[in-house]
Amino acid sequence: MIHDVIVIGGSYAGMAASLQLLRARRSVLVIDAGQRRNRTASHSHGFLGQDGVDPAVIARDARNQLEAYPTLTWVEGEAASVTGKRDAFVVETVGDQTYHTRRILFATGVTDQLPQIDGLAERWGRSVFHCPYCHGYELDQGRIGVIASGPMSMHQAELLTEWGAVTFFINSVLSLDPAAQQVLEQRGVMIENTAVLALTGEADVQLADGRTLSFAGLFVAPTVTPSTTLPTKLGCTIVEGPMGQMIAVDGAKETTVRGVYACGDVAQMPHSVSLAVGDGAMAGLQLHRSLVWPDMHA
């Protein structure tokens, strides 16, 4: 069997794209490894109609809705290779299953590269966050700590003053010039130069001089990379964005390889569930149109 589209990655963007295609009665095969980026978070915010809902519930309900369509095939597994060309792609899984398709959609998400600070990874998505629009309101205007990880951290610290009193931990990552320091201070940001040793408690920062500072929540700007190297091996161009690497796509969500599309966190910045769903829906529409009008983007 030749599927119309194989979607690699069955999280929010991949499912949103699949829904558009299924409603056009197209054959869609989703390959999903079950590694949602927000799997450690207990609540999703900022998504209209789903504000405050457990993201696992959103994903489960979405999959249940997709499975009502008879042209869906869902494979729980991991894609190992993608070869071929437009209208004749071959996808092999880690379990040595082989599938054929006319189009490929990468909705694989990204991997967060976090600072190597003891206790940070364990609190990621629970009391250490990256998106103020997703998690800032629930901190109830309490004290917020921002731990520097790169140039974007300064902007993160400046923006987060909308949600509470901010302490910015430089942690030997940045060197603030006088102008940058003035901008932060004018926004009320307290700048802390002492090195961070570890995170303890709920959201406590242990410093090298023996102090421990407590916060309502902590923020870090991670560096992201695509969660799989398959797009690179297939020849898709990878570009550097403000938060890290992503797959280059055009306005139709097509990559630099004909017949291969990408959507969600792996193909756009910034990131959130609602933005991923919107981007996935657009990718699904564009994929369908490429099947109806094959020369549309030639």
C-alpha cells in the first residue's frame, strides 16, 4: 500500500496536520515514539478551549478523535530511515517495518539542551520553565528567577518582569555591557553574579557563596535541536534560529527537499502547544493541496 502522507511524530502538530488530511479522506500513516516535549508538564496553558488541561489528556483526546477516521494508520514506534523521492518515499522503522508514501511530514519536535546545573533537569516542566505565556500567570506575581543560558536569556529576564519580580542569574554565561545592564535595571531586574551550584526544593537556587534563594518559579531559555537526524540525512536544510536549530520550510511548509514537509516546534519559533497546532493545521492543508495540484509549488 502507498499512503498519501506519512507523518513522523504524532504529537500536537503532527495530529493537527493529520486531521486536515483525514477529513479530506486521504490515507495517513502516523509513526510516533510517544515522546511529547511537554510530557513532564502537568498543565497546558494559553491554548484556547484547553487552558489548564493536562497536556497528556489533550494528546489522548486528539488521538481518539483521529482514530474515528478510517483512513488513519497509527504505528507506535520510531522511524529509522527515510529514502526515495516525491511520490515514492520509503520509511523504515526501528522494528524493520517498511512503508511507502507520496509525501513525508516531519513533526518530530525538538530536544531541549539545558544548562548542566544539578537539579535543573529533574524540575524541567514542573518548576523550571521556558515560556512565560505558558507558565507565568500561575506564579501569581511571585519572585521569578531566570538562569542565563545564552544571549536570549537577557530578553527572557526583561520580559518576565510582566509576571513578577525577577532575579537574573548571570552564572558566568553572559557579560553584560553597561547599556544592557541599564535596560534590565530599568525594568526592575535584580542582577546576581554569584555562580549557581544547584537547584533544590521546589524552586530554590543554591549559590556558590552559601546563600539559597527561593522563588515561585524559575526560567531557562534552552537551546533546541531537531529530535531526529532523519531530515538532515534526507537532505533537508537546517537553519539557526534565535533558540537553536530548525528545519527550513517555505510558506507552504515544504522543506528544501521536494515532497517533504515539516511543522511544529521543529520548523518554527517560538514554541507552544497552540502554535504547534496552528502550524500543523496549515501543513495539513498545504500537503493536501500538493496532492490535488502536484505542480502548485514547482
